[in-house]
Amino acid sequence: MRRNKNRLIFVAGAGGYIGGRLVPRLLAAGYRVRALARSPEKLFNRRWGKHPGLEIVRGDILDYPSLQQGLEGCRAAYYLVHSMNPAVDDFSHTDRVAAMNMAKAAAAAELQQIIYLGGLGEEGSGLSHHLQSRSEVAQLLQLGPVPVTTLRAAMIIGSGSAAFEILRYLVDRLPVILTPRWVDTPCQPIGIRNVLHYLIGCLECSETLGETFDIGQPEILNYHKLMEIYAEEAGLRKRWIIPLPFLTPRLSSYGIHLLTPIPAALARPLTEGLKNPVICHDNRITELLPQDLFDCRRAIRLALEKMKQQQVESSWSDSGPIPPAEWSHYGDPDWAGGKIFTDARRITVDARPEQIWPALASIGGEVGWYYANWLWKLRGMIDRAFGGVGLSRGRRDSQTIYLGDALDFWRVADVEQPKRLLLNAEMKLPGEAVLYFRLKELEDGRSELDQIARFLPQGLLGLLYWYAVTPFHSYVFNGMLRGIAKAAKTPITRGPEKIPAGKIGR
């Protein structure tokens, strides 16, 4: 049954891994979309952020008034929200509150449909905390009067997904893989493209209203086989996969933390869920919304191709608000809570900002930091050992940079091409830190490239940390500025030199 595409489709979770791919496809299909975001600026800066059919509204699924306002005038809503926040101890409580808010607000807005992407796993089979929470969310949404279409999926295979990143890094890095007993658990993964087809198809298929469907590729296999398939598709030698009964999800999550970009707090609920068989028992959706279902081998091959082409549309690390870093532009404001330390350096180059920007915007990831990469890697290893994100997150795109992007152990807090780039530190620190790059064109056609590091210490440990790393700044930061100029293939006419405190400006 075809429905009116002029009425808005609401997307909760538009900034996440699934939402970041669903929204542009809805727009391409002719739908008008309203996306709810805690940090609208992050969505505005996506390739599709200024599409005429898109409305981006500020709000939070946990803030009922903003959610209710966002749903007004919408026909249907996608619910793609799962907290699983490493900073939140009981994420199931957060999920519960959010789901109840959604059910209530959807009823008030008189929506025709809610489409929810949940997880596979059978009740009564000792579901993990994570899978139990996903099941509870579906039940809470269904308590309202609005028909809910629930799609239950196991592991989603796609470039940038958390589960695929764990698989990729473990198999890439370990010729011998020690695993818990869950390696033999049966599962039915599904490719991200197939998931998106089902999500969009549910909008136009009235038979899906109020129904729950299992979605997955046809073949049932286990994680042992999945690792073997990945190794073959990645062109790796045979991996030795050895199950160890004494390995617990907690121990496994620590290993994943050290070997992959996924933090232990996020890896643990994911690994706990691997003990549960996740297979499809209800295949009705394959008849209602037919498509070419990729097997695991093809889904892995496509994900690897996207990564080789550096065309990862969205990543697990995209979720979350942009951290505030207003203090980074000022000197010692009273409300900052203490002294802000600043290290500012400058070079003058014989080029326009547009010529320098591509090199600056490529920093991090595979390119590295242009100088003393071994020190950056050492800092990343130390950060990882202390529970931080380290350098292993890399970056989603090697050349294009968007507001909110993860960039190694930084987050893009502000970007304006070709003028400025502000990075907010997400490594473990006794304080807060930013790294700010600023390009200014001079009257004679040359440009000044400023690099400004600012640190807001917390307590004595913060002060000691700053004084300990300061001696390395001249070596690392001067070399970085020279490296950017070299990568841009432009001569330096002056510097590097320190910028006096009174002349830093904004």
C-alpha cells in the first residue's frame, strides 16, 4: 500500500550508525525527514545535512517535551536508540525511560507507525543484559496505541559497525585467537544494506504494522566460522581459533579493549550477548519485502571494499553529543575553574588557505600526525592501557572531516573549511584539552597557520601532567607544523615560532 510521502518521517537516533545511513536513503527515496539530535550541528555538517527534505531539530529522547514537539506533524517514526553508554552503569534503565517517553509522545502525536530495530534472542533462554534490554524496549513501545513494527537482528555486518570492528581487528591482528565458549554459538548475521532495505520497506507495507519480524541472512553459522570467512575474504592466513572455557565476558571485553577500537565498557555487553543463540524463527518478512539477501561472505567482502575505498558512511563512534569546548577560545575565564595553559605556535607559508586545508583535514588515522608518530602511538598505547580510546579508532573518512567525527583520540568540536579545526581530547587526562588549528590569509597571498594547544587541569595531577609534557611540545608541535606544510607541498617563509600570549586572539 503506497502512502503519502509528504508527511514527515521522524528518526530518533539519526546521528548513530544505522540512522546515519537510513536518513540519506529516506531522502533519496523522496521522503521528508525530521531528525532529532542532541547536537544538530553534527547532522548539519553531514553530506546530506542541508537536503531540502530534511528538518533537524534539537532534542533528546529522554527529554519528553522536546520529543513531543519533534513528533508533531509526523506520520511515522523510526526508533533507533539504545543507550549502551559506557558512562552509564545501568543502561537498561535509560532505555526503559526513553522507550516509555517514545510510546507516550507517539500516542500524543497520533502517529500511524513506529519502526523499531531490536535484537534477536529468545525470552527464557538466559538473555544477556543487553539483549534483554532490547526486548524490553520492544514490549514498552508496544504498550502504546501506535502500531509498532519490530525488526529483530543479530550481528550487523557493515563497515564501521561495532560488531564488525571487533571481528575485523581480532582476526587481522591475532594469528591465534583465544575465545570463550561462545565461539560455537549459532547465529544469523545480516548485512547493513539488507537491514536498510527492510527498514525503509516497512514504511510502505501495511502488512508489517504491529508485527515483529526476525531478519538475517539465510545461512546459520557460528562465530568460529565467521572468523574463518573473514580471514579468507581479507586474504589472511588461516587463523587458529581456540575456545577456553574459563574466559568470561569481562576478561574477553578487556582483551577486545586492548586489541580493537571498542572500549571495554561497550565490548562487555556485546560479548555477553554472544552466548545467546540468535537465529531467525519467523521468516515472513522475506516474502513481504523480498530482496537479495547477502550471505556473510558477500557482506564481509562489501564491508572490506568500503573500507579500502575509505567510504565509510557512518561508524559506531559517531553517536553521542559534541562535547562543549567553549573555554578553548578564551584565556582564564572565571567560570573555567582555574588557569588554562596554552601553547601556541605559528608558521607562515607561501600558499592560500585552500591549498593548505587538504593536508590539515587529513590529519590522524592512516596519515598520522605528520611528525613523531611513534610518540603519538606511545601516547595511544598508554591511553588504551588506562581504559581510554587510544589511536585505534582512526577516522571514518581519510580526507573529509565533519563536525562530531571521531579522529583517533580526539573529537571534532568545530570545523570551518578552510579556516579552522578544533579537536576536543577524548583520551584519559587529568583535565580537559583541545587542539586548535587556524588558517588566515595575508594580504600578499601567503597564509598563517596557527596551532594552539590548550589544557584545563584538574587538581595537582593536572598541573604535574602539563609540566611533564611541555618539554615535548617544541619537538612535536613544530615538527607537526612543518609536516603539514610539507604535505601541502608549500614552502615555509617564517617559523615555526611561538605566538605571544597577548597575540593569540580567537
